[in-house]
Amino acid sequence: MPNHLMPISHPLRRAALPAAVFLLAVLALSVGAPATLAEDAEAPAAGETRYLPDGTPVRVEASEPESAPAQAEPKGPDWLPFLLRAHYLAFLALMLVGIALLLARWVTRWVRIAMLAVAFFLFGIDLVFPLHPSPMCAATKLFTFKVAHGTFFPQFIALFLVMMVPSLIGRKLFCGWVCPLGAFQSLVHKLPFPIRRRRFSFAAFNGVRFALLGLFFVTIFAIRDWIAALAESVGADPSAGVWAAFSAYSIYEPINFFELLHWQLDTVFLVMLVVLIVASLVLYRPFCYAICPIGAFTWILERVAPGRVRVDESRCNGCGVCIKASPCPTIDGLVEGKRIVPDCTSCGACIGSCPTDAIRFGFRGR
């Protein structure tokens, strides 16, 4: 009998449903909450540098002095208040729901579609939790702004940690259960389409992805120096205004499909949207496998994350049902016992399809 039709007898399965319901309730209550729990912080002081939602630095102009009691210096890292934003807490809630569903083996096709739709609705349509900065910005501008401005911006540190730390616990928990662009690609891939390419050269795709990542780190210094030389050639200050903004440019800017989630309806938007939809109909998460730096970072973390899909060789009869049911090529390598496999987004498709109960998500065992 398929796993998702088996009676719930294990204590973990009995506990997982109320846990998932509770976390979804917390998530629902967080909708409409303030963007950050630190919204009532003091007004910016004259000369202080504050940051726009996308991480752009803005220097507060001097104003008339006002007599006011001295404010105590804030304690703790400057990125900590950003971690308390409601949408980051919603990230955590979705990931915990995903873990509960995976452990209980309740990830059916429609449960998965529902969770992807929730992730896309919350973070992808720019209405409930506008995703500024975007995950791509956190992965790239964290470093380009450090090179251009000499400091790591707290917004980017916070989002980078929100994506990477859970990925150290479970394989691609952010990518598989929260990322709105990943959810959009997965939902498109579930639409009926005559051409499907589940088997593709992961080595080639991963090679392109890491080549882009390597080129990114090499060019951020070259771009900064080139912009500085150009500014000096016209007698401008390289650290001022538009020059500083251009010095933070990266090779990912023209291929940042997260820009689609800002919903600026123009020609570029339409072209990128069509390309992504067509590619996603044929391939599973093409942007994630071939371009996304977050995908590259989290693929490395997959090697050490204890929470993962595991195959019990003593129960596996090699029927191949899981391979046919899975949208990604990862399960092939897991069944064959390979150590290096393509990205696993912990979608759970292989778990629910196994007729011998040989596949599970867990933190211990093979």
C-alpha cells in the first residue's frame, strides 16, 4: 500500500499533523504583521547611514538639532533586528511545516502543490510579504556591496543566514519549501506538457552554475576598479552617488529572474517570463540548476545537512517507481548509493511513491 494511504500508527506521524496545523496557524497570523518588530526604533540621527529595503545606502541629511534624552547604544549584531521581520519568521514556519510533512510522509501531489502555492502567494506576488531584498540580492550584493562600500550590509547578512542556516539542517529547506521563484518553476513544471526532460546532464548544468559563481567573485573586483578609473577620468568621486551604485554591479544582473517577482510589466519582463515558463515546462527548476548562486551554495551544504531523503537498501526492490514519480534526477543517484547527486529540494515525491516503504526523510541512517 502506498505510504500516504497507510494508517498513522507511529507516534511521530500522530504528532506531525497537529504540529503542521499549529505552524500554519502561526503563519496565517503573521500575515499583516509589521515588516519588522523593530519598526518603532528611534529616528535616524543626522549623518547616519540608513538602508532602503533593497539594501541601497542612504545618508541622512543634517537637520536642526533637537534636545532629546541620550539614547542607549543598541546591543547585539546590527543584522539581528532584520531576522525578526515577519516574512523571515514566515520562512521559518513554512520550513518547519515542510519538515513535519516529510517526516510524517504526508507529501502527496496535492499537498505539495498547496505548499508551493502558499510560498508563491506569500513571497512571490509582492503583496503579502514583498521580498526586498530578493534571495539573489542577498547572495550577490552581500559581497558586491562589501567590495564597493567596505562593509557587509545587515539586510543581506540576515537573509543570507535565513537561507543558509536551515540548509545546514535539512537539504535545501529554503529552496524547496520557501523560495517563491523555485515554487513558481515547480508549479509550472506540474502542468501537462508533451516534452519532458527529467534526465539531463547535471554535470553540464552544475558546471555552468559554478562557472558563473566563480566569474562573479573574480569580476566584482575588476568592475569596482574599472568604475573607479572611469570616474576619476572625468574628475568624479568614485565613492559618490551613481558611481558607487555601478561599482556594485555583478554578472548576475542581466540573468536575475528574481526580478520577475517585482512585477514590472515591460518588454524585458515578458521575455524573461516566457523563457522561464518554457524552460520550466521542459526541465525541473532550470534556473536553480543552471544559474542560481543560492542553488550552488546550498548544493555544497547538501553534503553535510543531516536532514535528507534516505533509501533503505534492505527494503528497496529496484522497481523504479520512485524514479518515474520524481520530477528531478536526484533519486536515481540516491537509489544507486552515489555520494554526489544532483540537487535534492526535499520535495517528497519519491517518498510517497515507494510501494515498499524504503524511502524516507530523516536525520539518521544512510
